Amino acid sequence: MTATTRNDRDLRLWQIREVMGRIRPEDMTDAELEAAIAIFGLAEARLPGNRPILRIIPATEGTTPA
């Protein structure tokens, strides 16, 4: 990792900590919550000891499966 890349990562870490310090889940829209869960789920999946989880989301009335 180069010095420039390291500084970029440090900045991104600082930015996410700053945002997470001000924003609560209650402040987010449903779409923002879904996006955050998807992003954090990717990171969580890389942690040692975690196993992939198959989640089944039931379809609501009037929708068709993909």
C-alpha cells in the first residue's frame, strides 16, 4: 500500500466515523437503511468465523418472485 493510498484510507475512515457519530438509524430512510445493511453485510461476511446466511424474504401480496 502506498503512502497516498494509506492517506486516502485514513481519510475515508475518518469520514465514516464522523458520519456515524451524527447519524442514527432513525434518521435514515428505508432505502438508506437497506443500502447500509447491504454494505455492512459485505464487510461482515469477510470477518473470520462468519458464515454466509441465506435469508428468505417473503413476498408481499401482489408481488411476483423475480
